[in-house]
Amino acid sequence: FHAIATNDGRRAGNLMLERTPGDRSHVRDEEAFVSGVAGLITSVRSGGIALGKVRLGDVFTKMLGLACDHCVKLETSFVTVATSIIVIEGVGRQLRPLTDIVMAAQPLLVEALTQKLW
């Protein structure tokens, strides 16, 4: 999520490949997967991620579609977090639809990185 927050889609895609729990030799066209992830993140991050503008459920659906198309097995923890974000999105959208969730989460991400919480 740090790579996403810093708008580094290529790094996010490469990290997903590096950390796949599946057999990486089964991945179809790694470069196309990384480019797809980068394009998806760039398109989402270009205008911030205000809950009223971006449907994270759609973004994660596209991400899961990319993984499926390229046979990239995702970490269970990533899928669990993605699912949780989709649920939280619905609540957040009703409470504060203009909040940019990545900008709001950046202090927590920085703290996690400095304390090596992840």
C-alpha cells in the first residue's frame, strides 16, 4: 500500500509479483501485469482518492482481474485487506464522501514504515 500511496504503480506491481505465494513460473507476461497495475494506480491517483469520486470496489475488481488474467496468485492478506477496504468504503462514503483516504492514511503509513510494522 505504500507504493500505491506514493503513486509508484510499477513498484506495486513488482512487489505483487515478488510476493506471490504461487509458482511464479505460471505467471503470464509479467511486464504486462506490472504495466497494468501501474496504469490502474496512475488513473486512480491522478485525482486523489476521494470516496465520492473513486469506487475502490471497482479498482480492486480491476486489480483482481489483472491478477487472474496474468495468473498471479495474490497473498491472502492482500485479498483480506482489499475486502475490508471495500466494506469500509461503503461506510466512509456515507459519512465523509470527499475524504481522500490515501492522504488521510499517509501519516499511519509513514509511522508503520519507520517502526517497521510491515
